[in-house]
Amino acid sequence: MEKFVLRGLQENYEKIIRKCGIDFIKLKDLEVCCGSPVLNAGYSTDFKDLVHKNYKTFKEHRVKKIITPCPACFKTFKMEYPKFLENFDIEVEHVTQTIANAIKNGKLKTKESNKPIKVTYHDPCHLGRYCGVYEEPRDILKALGYEIVEMKFNKKNSWCCGGGGGLKANYPELSEEIAKERIKQALETKTQILITTCPLCYSCLKEVTEKNNSKMKVEELSELVQVMEKL
């Protein structure tokens, strides 16, 4: 879970996961960063240290499965950790997969909106292009009664939000221009709600819409599930 920023989203997902009937623990200060920023910056030795430190903590607490709402953490745990740990035996799941499966299996009852609302969906790079998770977030939105109007660039061709890879920290002006272009693409769908399942994408796109007084409203998926489930 997100420990340091956007804690409201973390709380949303905790409530949703409990509604799914899943018992879980949070390791809080015992775990460290997944290592994605370190690996992307080229510090493979430091990344390896983080991998072993986290894995040791996970095993000490008998962790069998990791559920995370962060696409970067999901990609890192699922695809990168096995490259550095031959014995990595922990199942990794993005929270949208968890929720979609719970809805499909009848463990999570969703309440549809009275009137279908048209929205558009932004595919996070790490969740979509890197890990191939495209349908689960869309299945959740459909289960909630939303009608999805796809942007021109979606799924594997999705436009980046501009916030990943250290771009926002190192080149904020370029990051903002990329986010502006993505918002423009969203507005072309004639919808007024842009939904994403990545805290970083959410933060980056929301900041730009608010700064520029855009008509587009940016929502993170957990905010919609929370409202529809009346948690």
C-alpha cells in the first residue's frame, strides 16, 4: 500500500479489500520501497539490496501474496524480483485484479449508478504496457454501471501521464506538457470524467487539470468504488 502519499486512496482500498472478504496485514515501517525508482535510475546493486531486505521481511511474516494498488510496485514485485531472487515464491496481484475477481465470484456486491455515466479510462504504463492488465479496471467500471468511451490512444498505445520515470522530478515542464496532451485527448472523448488506477497518474493528471481549470475531472478508481459501495 502507499505509505507516504495519497493515504486516502490507501484507506479506500483497505476498505474495499475487506469488503472482498480478504484478511491482510500491513508491514508499515518494516518494508522499504519496492525499488522501482532505484532500478530505473540504473542502480542495480542498490536495487538488489532492497529486494533482499524486503524479501527477508516478507518471509519473516509468512507473506504468501502481495496486493498493491501501485502499478510500479506491481510490475517490480512481479517481474523484477524473480530476476534477482531465484526462489521468489510470493504471488503478486494488482488490486484491480483482486476487485475484478471478487465481483466475478460474487464476493463483492456492487451497486450500479441509476443513470449510466460516460467516462474515459487512462491505462497506466506499468499496469498496461508492461504487465498487460487492461480489462480488469474496465470490468470494474462496467460493473459499477459506467460506460467507457475510449481515448484514441489506449491500452498498449496509451499516452503516458508524464509523471513516471523520474520525469516530473527532473523535467517538470516537459512532464506538464505531456499531461496536458493526455487531458486534451480525454476531452476529445466528450466525457468529463477521467479515471485511472495509478496513484502517480492520478496525482499528475489531477494537478494539471486543477492548475489549468480544465472541465475534465480526474478520479482514481477506488474513489468510485467507495462511493458506489457506500463504504
